[in-house]
Amino acid sequence: MIRSRIVPVLLVVAAPLASYGCNKGSGEGGAGAAASANTAAADAEAKTIFEQRCVACHGAQGWGNGVAAAQLNPKPRNYTDVNWQKSVTDDDLKKVIVKGGAAVGKSPLMPPNPDLESKPEVVAGLVRIVRSFSGKPGPAPEASAAPSASASASAAPSASVSASAAPKGSASAAKQK
Ligand code: HEC
């Protein structure tokens, strides 16, 4: 007899508790604005990554003739090639960027970028950059000597950087009493 009364009492107590839980986490009003700010930040990061990691092989114009591309076989993809652009989906591009060429049956010389696995926004930004080259003027067919000369010149100034690392101040400091 006593037991049958306990159940309804528990229900009455439990119901308001449950509704407290549901109210938690409201107040995330500005999600839309935050998302577009994130996209801008991710695009900026993608641009930096592209210049640091991709241009060496794919070239600043996306022609696949960066300074490190000369020895590569097959050559890095020429992004201006419209037919190639049509033949790949964004998901294909995301996969090759994160997992590398070997994972998708392409050349292992296309390196993976495992650190970007947790940054889909940045990968999407890289895909947008790759897509942005579509239909742009490409390398002149079989006349690649002239344009590639100016492209490789940009890699030269690295030699001057190391000079600035010389210790300073120690000589003059020693003279002071
Ligand atoms: C060490 C040189 C090298 C670097 C660095 C490099 N790639 Fe590549 N990439 C290649 C080569 C080589 C291929 C061609 C693979 C093939 O056709 O088998 C390629 C192919 C690609 C493709 C085309 C894949 C396809 O479906 O045909 C994309 C997209 C690409 N790379 C994006 C990038 C991005 C983005 C970066 C920078 C994060 C990058 N690559 C860095 C060498 C490189």
C-alpha cells in the first residue's frame, strides 16, 4: 500500500528538476556573427598556410611550377586547369590536402597536413584558394622557361637573413665601468 504512493511523488519532484536542465546553455545569441568572424580568420590562416606550405610546389600562380617542383614527377597539379577543376569535388580536395596524395591514390610527393584535420574551416579556405585559380591564365604550353624564371627568383633572398643573428651589445657593454 505505501509503495504505490511513492511513485507519483517522485514524478512530481523530478519534473521541475528536468526543466532546469533544459534551460542551461540558452543565451548563445550571436552564433551567426561569430561564425562569419571565424570564417574570416580561417581564410586568413589558410592564405598564410598556402604561402608557407603550398607555393613552394604549386607556385604562386597555381601553375604547379613552384621552386621545389622542378625535381618532382609527377608535377604538382596546375590549378588553373579548368577541366581538372571540374573533375574533382571539394571533398576530394579536402581529402588530398589533409591526408596527402598517397591516401587518395596520387603521388606521395603531395604531402599530408595532419594538423589541419582538426581545422575544417582552414581546409575549406585552402579549397577556396585552390578553386580561385580556376580559369586564370596558365603557363604557356611548352614555353615554360620564361615565366618560371621570375617565379624562382622570389626564393633567393633567404641567404641574407642569417646575418642579422650576430650577437650585439656585448662589446660595448664591456667598456663601461
Ligand atoms: C612537396 C611538394 C608539394 C607541396 C608542398 C604541396 N603539394 Fe599539392 N601536390 C604535389 C604533387 C606532386 C601533386 C600531384 C599529385 C599527383 O598528380 O599524383 C599535388 C597535387 C595536389 C592537388 C591535386 C590533387 C588532385 O586531385 O589531382 C591539390 C588540391 C593539392 N596538391 C593541394 C595542395 C595544398 C593545398 C598544399 C599546401 C597545403 C600542397 N598541395 C602542398 C606536391 C606538393
